Amino acid sequence: MDTVDWATKADEALKAKERSEEEAKRRKEEDQATLLDQVKRVKEIEAIESDAFVPQTFRSSKEVKKSAEPPELHQEPVNVGAGATEAAAAEKEPPAANIPTAIKYQDDNSLAHPNLFMEKAEAEEKWFQRLVALRQERLMGSPVA
């Protein structure tokens, strides 16, 4: 009888392991970002690395997505005409040639942003201009960024 109990326990353990692996695979597939999310992420990273980047306050997109999606079904507008199906297909997916597949870094050999390596006089001039702009904004009563 002990071997039968042991065999059933082994079968139960194997089934539990298979279920947990299937559940883990399902969760992993759900968690993976879609292609458009990946494109958006790459573009945001490139924007952060650009010289024109301005830090902003953090806004979580997790709550926004939950509250922005009503439980009702979304109906897409219908285009009427000869090129309606072609236009709808073009709106849904960007062409594969325009989708960035990798992040393009400015300098592969550098670990820091190029703005950190500017000349001291240039950095002081930029800071002075920023300080003047902040003081003017404060005097005019507009919020300081």
C-alpha cells in the first residue's frame, strides 16, 4: 500500500507542478508588453537621453489605465469609401520599417550623458540663464518648473 500512496502523491505533485508552470507561462504572456508598448518605451527612453529633456513630476499610468477603461464595449468608427479598409489597417499598425527595435544610445563607450562632460564655463552660463529665468517666473507669479 505504501508504494500506491507514494505513486499517487508523486502524480499529484507532478500535476501541481504542471499547473503552476502553466499558470506561470500564462502570467508571463500577460505581463509581456505588446509591440506598441515596446515602441513607446523605446521612444520615451530616447526622449530622456536627448538634450531637450526636462524632468517632470511622476504620474503613475497604472491607475490611469484602470480608470480610463470603462467596462462597456468600444465601438470603432466606420469609414465608408473605397480606401476605408486600407486606411483602417494603416491606423491600427505602424509600418514595420518605422518601428524601432532597439534603443539608440548617443555614445556606446560612455556611461554618462554628454551634458555631464560640458565645459565649466558653458555649464555656469547655462545655470545662470536658468537662474535668471526662474527668478523672472517667480517675480511674474507663474509657477516655477
